[in-house]
Amino acid sequence: MVFGKHLIMDASYCRGNIENIENINDFINDLCDIGRMEKKGDLIIEVFENNEFNRNNDLVGYSIVQIISLSNITLHINFISKTIYLDFFTCGQMNSTAIESSFDKHFNPQTKKIIILQRDATDIRLPFFKFDD
């Protein structure tokens, strides 16, 4: 039995308004509408300030978490390189085409890579990761 799906997206050269919290919140609202999910709690936003260390390491930006009724949405946004890393995990419906379309509308990336995983802890035929002891 599949427990849920996990969409992982890496996007680069984003030309949309990646610094605007209202735009980001609108995107998360779109994801909730697409997946018929309800937000649980407030949007959690960690701001990584524009200082010399963060600039030199492309760390100026946001880490964002939204807990949803069926799991979570996380975004890591780097202002300098204009990259966004999205993780969207749900036990509900996942329309990856609609998610991608909404992402494009809000952030206008030049390139993106998408991976979709089916989460199933009971399927042990192929190990997801192997850790060395």
C-alpha cells in the first residue's frame, strides 16, 4: 500500500518574485487547493540574513515550512543564485502537472528538475538508502 507521494523539485534561474512572502503564501495556497488539503498552523519562515558569510555561501533567503492536513510543504529559497528547492509530501491527491504549472506561474524558473517518489515503508524489496555501519 502506498502511504503517499513526495514531489521534489530543484529550480534555477527563477525570475518570479522569490522574495515576496505574499507570492510564496499564494503558491502554498495553490498547492493546498490542488491537493484539497488544509493548512495546519501558520506558515513558518526562517530568514537567512544578507551578511558576508551568507552571501559567500549563497545562504541569503528563506526556509519555509507549512504543515498541511495530510503532511507538509517545505521551500528553501536562495536569493543570490535564484534557486528554489521544493519538497511536497502528501497522503492525499497529487497532480504534479498542476503543481508544476502553479510553481511556474509564481516563480518563473528557467530550469527545473522534478522527482516523484511513492512513499511505502512496507515495501522492502529495494532499499531506499543503505547506511554503512
